[in-house]
Amino acid sequence: MLGSHLFPDMIEQYTQILIDFVRANQAWGAPVVGLLAFAESLAFFSLIVPAWAALIGIGALIGLGGLEFWPIWVAAAIGAALGDWLSYWLGFTFKDKVAHVWPLSRYPDLLPRGEAFIKKFGVAAIFIGRFFGPLRASVPLVAGIFVMPWWHFQAANFSSAFVWAAVLLVPGTLGLKWFTGA
């Protein structure tokens, strides 16, 4: 029972440390956000680096006036797109070998389900997958394994990354301005 409460507490502490670091070191805001978005979007790492909460919190720092929106937004989008790009490359390069790596080795149905998702939605699967936690990093991996055309993948990858970054950052930015009347 104790263990079930440990992980959420760790996420909350990790998130607060990152937000406090960016608040105290504003020049590091864009690089930190870029790395967080990269880790959040990278196959396998996204499961151990739940960065979305920190990104929402950093959006609130933008709303407080401590950070500029545009560099943070661009850094988040580029970090996310690069994470997906690397995931695609891993799938394209290693194909079926990735099925033997955790967590895919423990959940063998994930690759066939990912393939079915991509077959059903095509390039839109990349865009859709960006907005759903478990799919965020696995869909690009599967797209690489099953050789989705590179340019199609990248078009969906980069466009969805910019929308995703805005979806995470804007609520905190606008919410605090709305609540404070700024």
C-alpha cells in the first residue's frame, strides 16, 4: 500500500524541483523545457520521465511573467519533435529487435496494437498519438518499425509537436493572467 503512494509523491517532488530550478534560473528555461519535452517523447524514456506536469508548471511561470512564451514554446516543440524523430529512427533501424526491450518485452501486444492504430489512422496516428501518454512515444517507434514514409512522419511529427507544446504551456500562461487580472 505504501508503494502505491510513493510514485505520485516522487513525481510531485520531481516536478516541483524542476519548476523551482527554472524559476531561479530563467536563462535555463528553454534548454530545460527542450530536454523535458525530448524525454517525454522518446520511446522507453517517456515511461520514467513524466515531464508533462513540469511543462504545465513552467507554463504557469510564463503566466507569472518570469519567462517569455516564444522561446519556451519553440524549445518544447523542437524537443518533442526530436524525441519522436529518434524514436522513429530506433524503430526503423532496429525493427523487431525493439520488441525484446522493456516494456515491449513484457507487453508483446503493444507492437501489433500500435501497427493496427497506424494502419487505421495513417499519418494522423502520429498527430493523435502525441496527445495520449502511452501512445506519445510508442507510435513513432512503431511508425519506424513498419516504415511509414519519412516525410509523412516528419510533417505530422513537427506540426503535432508545436500544437502539443502549446496545449501544455498555454493553460498555465493564460490561467494565471486570467486569475490575476493581468
